[in-house]
Amino acid sequence: MEQAIKRTCLYDKHVGLSALMSPFGGFDMPIQYSGIVDEHQAVRQACGVFDVSHMGEVLISGSDAERYVNHIFTNDVRGIPIGKILYGMMCYENGGTVDDLLVYKMADDRFFLVINAANIDKDWAWIQDQAKGYDITLEHQSEQYGELAVQGPQAEQVMQEVLGIDCAELTFYTFKVIGDVIVSRTGYTGEDGFEIYATPYYINECWDKLMASGRCKPCGLGCRDTLRFEVGLPLYGDELSADITPVMAGLSMFVKLDKEEFIGKEALARQKAEGPAKKVVGIELADKAIPRHGYTVLKDGQPIGEVTTGYHTISTDKSVCMALIDSQYAKLDTEVEIQIRKKVFPGKVVKKQFYNKNYKK
């Protein structure tokens, strides 16, 4: 039986702003308001705000919390300070990716996991299944939180002056807790920015203040995708999946093989040592044609892989894509072609980061 589509706590606000709504990850989400290009430029140049309340949250607490998180997570949470956030993946034994996620260290015995909307049910089942034998308590908190992402070069000023939240002391990938509110200096846009986790009531209050201020534009998932793509950030289901490991995706820096153990370690260590059969690369086309997800990548007329995400970039005015291709062709400047409908367009392998990130370190 098909599940009913869910709505975030800001659904009525989006409809009130005449947003174009569409299903994503089981939720009815805003794709755009004033337009993808307009919203994209707002985040790159000033400030944009996203409803990301569809994301999932899981709290892991107890005497074995650190040991358990390290067991299911490719990055290493041992000894990191309270208030620090790490990015990494949960993997299957064969190295395939269950999900990519953020881990917030709330206390020595308490960790807050932020997971992808489309994977909430699968991740929650996976997290529960791996927990046997650990002295921990697992809490699925996704229904308790709404979440806003305030992103762009003016984000810090907006947080301070509109919401009254002082974030100046937060460095990249750190957070603080103010009562029931979690504020982190994180994002998925390549720009400086913050994410606010709080009760649906408080998230609605923040949204109203931000909209009334005229200081930031409401932004939909359309530009969230163009923004993350330009700076080479992966999207689960495109650049990561059960069939695409972190090593194949070029994310080995988030896989800590010096840890004693974690699920998928042996497979990932072997793949790293031998080199993966396929790699995610960037490709730039000489033409204006747009390579879309699933289009075939060719070398001398023979298929060598397929596009995972592609756009004509808003910030750099180039036709580029990320693609999963045979590793032997992954060297920079390798000439390839992409089949776009009935035509073949020449291109070359380039770095996946098509636009420079502007994080506050």
C-alpha cells in the first residue's frame, strides 16, 4: 500500500507563498518560489532560507553511545569535543552506502544523527538492527523537530539581527544548544550558513520573522540541488547509493580506516587499496547541451558509465555533470562523450567542484 505523502510544519507557509510543490523523500516540498535562478543567486550573493524539516533525526544515548556510533559510522567520533559535528556514511558490509549523515556530539554519552528524508525508515530500521549488545537508548525524534537552513554570505548577520541568535563564535561544523533549540554552522550550499533544529512552533516563528524582514529569500529544493551540485557535494541516490561506496564517490577522507572496526571497513579498505572499478568524476561539455541523470557516458563510442547529476551551472555558465564511470578513464582531462537524446557531445573529465566553496572556517 502506498504511503500518504507527508507535510512539513511549514507546508501552509509554502502554499501561502504560491510555491511550486512536488513530492520529495515522501514529503510534499517546495521546489521553487520566485524561480530557481533567482533563489540560487540569493544564496550565493546574500541570504536564502530553506525548509529542511523533512530531514530525519535520531538520538543515541547511553554508556556505549560513542562505541556504537563508531561501529555504524565511517568517520571517527572518538575523543571529538562536545559541540563538534562530523560528516560521514553508514555502510553495508560490502561497502555500499546505507546513507550519508551528520553526527552531532551532544555529550560524551549522547549523539544526535541527522539523516536524509528519503532514507528515514530504512535508516531507522538499520540503526535498530545494529544496536544489539550495546548499552544504548535509541530515540527516533524526526516528528519532534522542524529545521531551517539559513544560507549565504549574509547568514550570520541575519541570524543575529532578525532572529536574535548570536552565532559569531561558531566555527564550521560546530553547534550550540540554546534551550530546546540546536543551532549549527553547517549547510549544503557551499556558502556560509546555519541550520536551526527546533519545535515546529519555533520554526514557524523563525520563518515568519525571516520573511517579514525582507533580508532573505525563501528557497526551494530546486536551487538546493543546483547549489550543492556546483560545489561537488553528493546527493544520496545520485552520487552515493547501496551500489556506490564512499571510495567510489571520492569521499575516502570521511572513511577512517585506522579505527578498530566499523561496518563495511574490510570492503572499503580493500577497495581503497586495489582502487575501485568505478569512480564519480566531473565532466565539462564544450557545448551548451545539458547532461541529465542517467545519460550514458562514452569513450570512443563505447559506454563507460552514466551521469549522476548534470546542469548548465548558474554561477559559472557551463554545461557540467558528475558521472560514475570506469576508473581507467577518470584521469583529469580525459576526453569523453555524453549521449544526450540522439546526439553525442564531446567533453572532458574535470574536478567535481565546479564552483569554489565559501565556508567560514
